[in-house]
Amino acid sequence: MNKIVVRGGKPLSGSVEIGGSKNAALPLLFAGILTGEVCVFYALPRVSDVLITLEILRCLGARIRFAEGGAVTVDYTDIRPVLPSPTLTGAIRGSVYLLGAMLGRFGKAYLAGAGGCDFGLRPIDQHLAGFAALGAEEQTMDGVLTLSAEVLKSADITLKMPSVGATANLLMTATSAKGRTVIKNAAAEPHVGALCAFLTAAGAEIEGVDGDTLTVVGGKPLHGCSFTVIPDMIEAGTYLAAAMACGGRVTVKNTDPTHLGATLAAFDEMGATLLVGEREITLVAPDTYRGISLETGPYPALPTDLHPQLATLFAIGGRAVGEGTMNERVWQSRFRYTEELLKMGASLSVADTVLTVRPAPLHATTVRAPDLRGGVALLLAALATEGQSIITGAAVIGRGYEHLEAKLTALGADVRVIG
Ligand code: EPU
């Protein structure tokens, strides 16, 4: 997916099936290492971050089979505790989960860099402090981080912030540390809940699931299991935002509306009509919608991974009315997409963590996707704007959106993915 050519200005209508969550799938696939057996995953999204994860596991010794009906079988028996290819691990952020999983299984973990979108600093100090509390020693030489522990021990850990990555990593290692490990100020994102459910299915004992204090009763042997990845709340939110941007009526199917509380509240405040079922949401876009004030935060607040899509809605002249603001409270810097929106004629300014957007007539042009969610936000702007726009650098969007062209085309959009 090198570029996306969009002929915008068409309302959307119809329904779209939401796939498995990327940010749930990555920790689950790495957590399977702890079982040392065969795990079967259903609803794994075929996005590039997942395919790279499978390749990392294969290079470490896993055997992977794509079975009929979309299941993926991963045999973790012969995984070896070696340094994985820095090129592969450097391509995705999720490779940081190797640390928790390998340390838990082998008492040893190696990593030479993790990649991911560029949002300014992406420290892993909370992961490392937690590993140290669980008994691991850390060493960095020639760019390779090594963690080792003779014996893992249970611990009381309080995270400085509810980090998704640190919570998931420490959960994994804690399953191998005898005794009760308590993780306070834990992230409560649905994908952390999914990891807890997976580890429980594999034989772990975890208390406080979906809350901010997780207790792992560690030291129980884990075994292989089958698991269905939860639906991607960010993909669902993105298609609902597309309906707002273009006008029309879109139903997202195979979604869990309880995961999208803050997002649906935002659409409601903007003036959308929402019909919420048990596993689906229909958004009927109003003729025009209001600019509002939003801020991102750890779950259950508005997800940072929907910030660019929602803030872009405020920019679309003829659809948005009045100023909108977005206060980004998770990432130091997630505004690179705004420079590209300016090329389309947007009227906006960034001061510290707050983006202020005023509606302005946008025009079709060529813009570059700076990162996954920023890239898809530019796609929404292009879909809403008459004329031909081109999104270059679109491979980053493929990291998180499956069958993008087919899904948008089914809703009536004119998009062509090239390369
Ligand atoms: N942080 C620290 N120290 C740490 C860990 C995190 O200071 O040791 C800070 C980060 O710098 C950030 C905040 O804590 O300011 C939250 O970071 P978190 O650890 O929660 O993020 P992550 O695990 O690296 C995952 C998703 C991101 C998503 C965030 C927040 C994956 C692979 N990535 O990142 O997803 O934005 O949680 O929900 O799950 C995306 O899908 O586009 C994406 C970037």
C-alpha cells in the first residue's frame, strides 16, 4: 500500500464488518510464548503489524499455520531465547512485548530496539522498573537490551502512569513469578482485559481484570489454548468518523459498543444520531455538526488513537460548524498530521498539547501519511473533499486497517489503493 487515490465528496452508506483489534492481537501473540505449546487465534487482523509479529515469532522458532476459516495456529514449543532480528523488531512497537514474554518463559530476554509511530519520546522506564521489581537484571550493550533473572519473584508494582505496554509486559512476566504480584495504576484498556482473558484461558490466575489494580497469582504452569481476538474499537471509531466526515449513514458490525463510550458521547455531542445495538452501532450523520472540546486519556477516556480522526472532523468546512479543540494527554507529540491538513487548506493551530481547529473549505491535494492514525485521518479529510486527493506513504495505514479499500468501496467511497 504505497499510496491511496481518493475522489472525495461522496456520502457513505451501508455497513462494515470490524476486524480483530491490532493492539489486542500483538500482546496475545507474544504472550503465547509463555505457554510453550500450541495456541489457536481466531479473528487475527491481517494487518502488517500482525504479519511482522508472526514473522518475528517464526524467526525465533515458532511454527505458524494459517488454517481454514481464518484461524492462525502458532506452535511455540521450539521458541529459542535468542536476539530477534533488529530489522523486524524495529518495524513495530509491539516487539517490546517480547521482553515480558521471553523473560517469563526463559528468565532471559533480548531486544535491539522497538519501532512504532513517532510521537516524540516513547520511554519504557515503567516496563524496566517493573521487570527489576520482578527480579530481572538489565544490561544494554551495543544497542541490545538484555534482561535476565535467575529466579523471578512476585512484587508490588505501582506504575507512574497507566501504560498499556508496561501493564501487558508485567502481566506476562508475573505469571511466571511465584506468589502474588500486584500491579497498581494498571491500564484498563479492553486489550489489556483481552490479554488477561487469554492468560486465564492458558491457566493463569488473575484478579481485578478490567480494573486499575491487577493481581497475578504467579507460578502456575501455562498451557496452549484457543482465543478469539476482540473487535478493534479504533477501526470501528474510524468508520463512524468517516460517516461524520462524508455524511450518510454507516453501521459498524461486530463491535463492542461498551468499549466506545467516550467516542460515542463525542459523536452525540457533535449532533450525530446513534443507534446502538449489542454488537453493532449505526451513525446517522447530521447535515452539519458542532465543533466541540475533547481530550484524550487512558481508558475509559477518549482513546488517543482516535484523536486525529475526530480532530480532523472539526476542520471540514461545510460539515463542521464552530471551533473544536483536542487536548492530547497521552502522547507528547501526535500532531504531525496537522501539517498535512494545512496543505488541504485547514485552519488550525497547536499550542502545547492543545490543537484548535476552525472549519475551512478544504481542497483536494497530495498529502503524506505521517503515522497510522494521522494517515487515516488525512484519508477521512480526502474522502470528505471534492476532487482527487492522493495520500502518499500510505503503508503506515496498512499497519492497522485491514481490507481498507474494499470496506470503504462497499460504503460508496471512490478509493484506490496503489502498490
Ligand atoms: N510511558 C512512559 N514510560 C513507560 C511507558 C509509557 O513514560 O515505560 C508513557 C508514554 O510515553 C505515553 C504514555 O505513557 O505518554 C502511554 O503509553 P503506553 O505505554 O500506554 O503506550 P504503548 O503501550 O506504547 C499502546 C498502543 C498505541 C496507543 C497507546 C495508548 C500498541 C502496540 N500501541 O502503545 O497504539 O496509542 O497504547 O493507548 O498497543 C496505534 O495503534 O496507533 C498506537 C500508537
